[in-house]
Amino acid sequence: MEELGSAELFGDDFGGERMWGLRELFLPGGTGWFPETIGWVYLSVLLLALTVIYCLHRYHHWKTQAYRRDAIKSLTLMRDELSRTSSMQTNPLSIRDLPRLLRLVALTSSTREQVTKLHGQSWINWLNTKAGKQIFQVEDAEFLSQLAYANPDQIDLERSRHLITAVELWVSMDHV
């Protein structure tokens, strides 16, 4: 069936005195869901590429910080073990690994030439300088030096807790 305009339905002079010179408006079709110009396609591709680059950058950052997460997990285990025991007779190896763990984190974040030549007070000074504040005390140098070789009965538990807290703070800082 053919569509009839208003002129065919009502005649030419229907409302003619009021609407002379007006014609029926034909509306355009519906708007499509996808943009019709090429600029939107370019913008979409650019946004997709930037999103992929950002995700790859975040993944790379997450992978490079794995050593830090592992060190903090080890420090948490050491702290939990110290809180469970009243003496180091049960498992003395955990806290005795603290100097090695600190050295490994430092080797991961700095050059080998910087870290391997440091011992004693120069090691503590370097750690504090790298952190930008005084995290380790002067007496921590001797305790760290003797900790790996100490008799389990001679390890000061309170001092060990303090040192674990200091190492955890140092590892979690942004300089590392």
C-alpha cells in the first residue's frame, strides 16, 4: 500500500489559510551504533593501544617487584616464628637468615660493586643513606654481623624483633 501525503488525504486547501507555504518534513533515519567517520576508529585504536601498553607496564612493574614481596613474606614468617617461641632452640635458622635476606634485597636493587664491599658500620650507613633516614641503629651493625654465626641460645629475641621491623621497613620503601 502506498503512503499518502496529507494533501491526498485532506485535499490541497485543508488548513490552507493558516499553513500556506509549509511542506511536510521528512525525518532522517535512526542513528547507527557505530561511528561513521574514520576519526573515531583511529581514536578507538589509539585508546586500545594505550590500554595494552599501560597493562604491560603494570605487569612488568609487578614482576620486577617480586623480590620485594618475597622478602616481606619471609620477614613476616620470621616475625611469626619469633612470637611463637621463647627461645631460638626450635628453629634457629630462620632468624639467622636475616643478614643474607637483607644482602640479597640490596643486591637486587643496587649494583654488585656497591653492596659486596660493605661490612659492619659502613653497611649500616649505606642502608640508612639509601633509605634517606635513620632506620638502622649503630649497634645493629655488630648484631647483623654476628647473627648468622651466633649460637641459638645467645640470640637476643627482642633485638631480633627490632631488626626484623627495621629490615621490613627498609625493604618496603620506594628506594629499593
